Amino acid sequence: MAQTLSDLEERIIACRRCPRLVEWRERIGREKRRAYREEDYWAKPVPGFGDSRAAVLAVGLAPGAHGSNRTGRMFTGDASGDFLYPALFRAGFADRPKAVARGDGLTLRGLFLTALCRCAPPDNKPAREEIRNCLPFLLEEIRLLERLHVLVALGRVAYDTLSDVLAEPSGSGRGGCGPKPAFAHGAVASVPGLRKEDSPLWLVGSYHPSRQNTQTGRLTRPMFDRIWKRVRELARS
């Protein structure tokens, strides 16, 4: 069990547990996209990052092959990040509206950003077993963020997974008490913390800021801004 977020980051980066994902992320890092052919791809598991004193944890699905798998930082270098970071800036969670690369100086305030799966999957679809393999990392992030109050699930898979894992009767959730919350954009539910002595957490659902959602109008800027305004209110409650 990691003692600090830095310790956990080292463990995440060194992980090779899922052979399919290891092969894919490293192949993409060698073959590259033409637009990035002069860049050195990260091509390793991508750790979460942000404010260690955060009250808010935002959880996506997985790194993009030519986004986070290239830059080494969550939601950086692709269309999803180009939609997410301006929203975080408008809501006061980021100190600038654009994320370019790991180490570009961008700072998150009051928020930690992570994903269910830390390696870029083929077709952006991690297998259930691959998500399960990564869940211990997410649970350790939740445990280490001692001021955590709000979970933001970016997409249905993240929402359902967080709801399920915090409902497990293994000492890490509500032990099956109460109905499972249903995903919807803007849904807000109360879920248990990891330990019996922890206060409940707010779980907020949002459509994922993927190109598929933003370019079709399923997720618009006002819709996304309302999510982060609500998150800010819950973090202060």
C-alpha cells in the first residue's frame, strides 16, 4: 500500500500487468501519428495528477493513444482535454485553459484528475479485466486524498464502476446498502467512503468530454459548465 501519492505514481508507471495494453501502448509509441513523429511518446501507464489536498476527484476512462499516451498526463494532448481544461479553468480548478504536455506548468487547484484504466487501450475500449486490474490504483488515490468530498465520473463506465466499487461489502463501501445510483448527465448521488469511519462522498455524473459527445452536441459547453458549478458547490458543502 502506497504511503504517498508520489509513491503510488511510481508504482503506476512501472505496471505491466495487462499484456494487451502493454503491447498496444508501446507499439503506438513506436509507430506514432504523423503529426507527432518528432516527439518521444510517453508510452507507459499514466498516473493521476493534481492537488494532493483536493476535495474533488475527476475520473475518466483511459488515456488516448495519441493524447495522454503521448504526453504522459491525463487528458492532455487530445480533443477531450481541449474541452475539459477550459471548463476547469472557467470553474477555477485550473490555473490556465490549455494543457500541452507533462511539465508545462499547468496547476490544478482543489482537484485531482485520474482514470479507471492507466494504459491506452485499442479502440479506446479497455476490457473489464483490465479495468479491474487498475482499480487498486484508483482506490489508493481515493484513500490518499484525505480531503476528498466529491467524485466526478466522466462517462457512464466511470460512474457505474465507482458506484459498484464503493458498494462492495468488503469493508470498502456501503456493503450493499441502498439502491445503486443510475447514471445521467448531472446526476448526483451519495456514496460511502472507503472506510466505515469515512464520511459519505458525493458522486456526480457527466457525459465524457470526448469528441464523439462534443462534436455531436450531446455535451455542450453550458452543459459541462453546469457540472463544474455544481461540483464546486458540493465541494464547499
